[in-house]
Amino acid sequence: MLLLQGLRLGLMTTPAEENISEISSNSIYFIEACDCGKNGKCYFSDEDEQQCKCDTGFLVIQGELKYCKGCDCGKNGKCYFSDEGEQVCECDIGYSVTQKEGNKFCQECDCGKNGKCYFDNEGQKQCDCDLGSLIAVKEGNTYCHECDCGNNGKCYFGDEGEQECECNIGFSVREKEGIKYCQECDCGKDGKCYFGVKGEQECECDIGFSVREKEGNKYCQGCDCGKNGKCYFDDRGEKECYCNSGYIVTEKEGNKYCRKICDKECLNGGSCDENGLCKCKPRTSGDDCSIIDDCYKLGCDFADARCVYDKGNEVAMCQCNNKTHLYADGKCRATCYEDKDCNKGRVCTRTEKGKYLCECPPNFKGAMCEINVLCEVLEYTCRTMNAQCVVKGSKAFCICPSGKNLDMKSGLCVDICNLEHCVYGRCEMVDSRFKCR
């Protein structure tokens, strides 16, 4: 037999010629190819079996036809074959072995400094986290998160391996993108603070307290409607009561609470007694205390005003429908703030009820404040004697006008100069007296 590079020369004989030791002219010769591919050399063993001697980094694949298979894990790792002939990838930092269609290669795989990254049988990225870290996901990326709740709490892992935070006083657990940490959260000493699903601050207040919000900050404030209802603060911060069935909100001395409902609501400050009947305030009556006994005497139920009950003084009073007006002198009058709000000679004056009305100055009256009250009695007397009424201090006097003097005989104001004084001369006024020239 002749062995050539990659070829084998053989002899084919007939059955009858099997025992013939010499090759006759009738023998048939054949050439058998030997090929292991471009990555190795092929030869035949003494037993006429094809053998492959592969180049470095390649492995003989056994089968009907042997060939040299390459070992390549990609540019991000080193490839070699184990003693059992298995391809092994030694990947660079940040990469791990994955497999596709039976071929192994190094693919980017990073779980951070707190764990090791690998791909499972289905090619999914997995993280094997160090002790004290746990798997977390941020923006779709899985990584190992160190157990850390920040400077305001202690971090630990629960029974199922989940991260938990034990926060300091004034701080509470908040979660974002799967990571828990301690953030400032304080509802005051009368409640517990926590963060809702959307990250908003929430307060769980103690009994007798309710959540109130001011400038975006929630806290617990005293809020009690009694044992028959729940207390809360509305959007304006006003206390409100949500009463149980059979009870109604009532107010006493500015404090709201829940009381038992009477057959009718008790009006004008009336209260419901233990028997479910209205107990009325003085000068009110009726099943629901709606009748104000003295209203008919006041007669103020007209278009601009109505009769109401003053709970503080327990009396009936007239109240203007327009809150900027005050009921005075049997009618509703506009209130003022300063003198320029008034006209017709009036000035802004404080009344006994504490509000300000446009009034005439002291000792004057009339539509234009033209009548002096002190001169009102002397007005006729002064006019009949041709004099004028003048007020000095708190008294009124009749005074003759300029150029006239009181004639004691007639009791009238007459001209100082007249024909009787200077018959043959000219009368002149000198210091309220006459002089003939």
C-alpha cells in the first residue's frame, strides 16, 4: 500500500484471488481521500483508520468523517477544550458564557460589583449576588443591589430574601424602582407616617386626631367629633364631622360634634334632648325652635332685611340681606370705611355695634346735614328778630348779622346807620358803632 499526503493507495481483489500473495496484472488499485479540513492534517493509522492532527485551538470531532472543529468564544474571552473535549470559554470581566445553536460564546453580562453574572439554559441573564446584596431591576437592567437604606435607617433582609428598612424616628420606608430606602416622613407625635403607592406622604393618625394638610405637608392634628362620628379636615383646613347613622352634625361654642338626630332639626341654637325633642333657647319656640317670639314686634321682615335670632344675646334682631349693610334707624344702611365713602355732608362714624355708618356731624341733621339740632328750637325766634342762630360750645344764640344791632325797644336787629341818627349829616360805621359826619 502506498500512503500519500491526504491520500491512501489500495488494492482491490476478487474473492478468488484472496490467497494470491502476488499482485497480478488483473488487480484493481484505488485512492481514498483523507481530509480533516483546513484547520488540521489528515493521515491513516496502521489500522487504516483516518486520523486528524488539529492545529492549536481546534479539536477533533469524532464521527463517520473526522474533522477539526474551531474553538472560538468571541473577542471578549478565551476558548479552549477540556480533557473531555468540551468547549470552554474563559470570559473577560463583565461578560459571561451563553450558548446558541450548540455554540458557546462570551456575551456582555454585568450584575455590578456585588455579584456574578451568568446566563441560564434559556439564555436569560441571571445574577448570583454576594451576601448582603439582593437582585434589583433598574430601567430593565438586572443587577445586585447592596442592602442599604441610607444614613437614616438600618437595612436587613426578610424571610424571603427581600430588602427591608428599619428607619429612624421621623423617617419612613419609601420604594422606587424596586429599591427601598429611608426618607424624611413626619406626621408629628400623634400619628405614623408612610409613603403611598405613588410615593405620596400619608399619615395614620392616633384616635382623636386626623390628617391635615398645609403647604403640601400632611400632619396629625387634634380632631374629635365624639364617639358617634369621624373627624376630618376639608380642603380649607376646616374641621368637619362624618356622623354615624342616626346622628347629625351640630355646633356648640364653635366646636362641631355628632349628636343624636331629633325628629326635626333644632334651629336657632336649640338642642336635642335625650328623648329626641328640641330644647329651645329663650324667646324661641316651636317643635324645631324655628319661631322667634319677638320678631313680630320688630317688623323688619321686608325686602332688604329679615328677623334672626342672636344666639349670644338670646334676643331677636333685624339683619340686612346685604352683608355690607347695617340695620339702623328702621332701615338697612351702607357701611363705610372712611369719610370719602360718605356724601351730603356726612362723616364715617363708629356705631355702638362696632360698624361704621355715614352720619351727620354732632348737633346736625337733615338730608344734607344742614339742620343744627341746637338751633332747631331758636330758629323761628332768631328769624322773627332778623337775627341768625349761632352755636358756641354746646349752646345756641341769636346774633344780629354784620351792620345791625339789637334794638332794645323793638327787640329787633336794625341797621346801625339810619336817617334818625344823622339828620343833617352822613352816618358812618366805626367799630360796630355809628358816627355822623
